[in-house]
Amino acid sequence: PPAAAGAYPPQSPLTAEISVYELFYLYFVQSNIGRYYIGSTKNVAERLLRHNKGATRSTKPYRPWEIVYFEEFDKKTEARKRENQIKAYVNG
């Protein structure tokens, strides 16, 4: 169907599909004392806020945190696989 008058940008079926498409992320945060945390999420900005509010027990004592790196994935399982791969390497 045609876009509603005044709608910007015009919605096409392709645009509508893209707008509901979810991505997942692997991310690294670093504290101001040099500690790192590696995790995965579908919303990096929200996750950073949770780290900085103290909602994550393992990162709470080392606040504040900042995002220093992230990778984007189509599937949650891919992001988790990469997270586990990096954690195994770091802890190995």
C-alpha cells in the first residue's frame, strides 16, 4: 500500500522489514582503572547504562564504564559464540 500522506521517509515493504530486524552485539567495556568486561546484548547503549548504574554485580565495583569495542551479529547465538571464543582466549 502507498505511504500515508506526509510520511517521511516513505515506507516500502523492504523498509518496514528492516525496521523490525534485530541485531545482536558482542561488546567490550573498560573501567577508568583499566578493567575490561566482555558481554553480548541486543542493545549496547542500554547495557552500558546498566553497567554504570551498578545493576551487574561483577562490574559494579569498577564503575564508571565506557564502550571500547563492539561487533554486530545477525543472530544471538553468533554473538554468544564469539563472546565465549574471546573469553576462552583471554582466560586460556
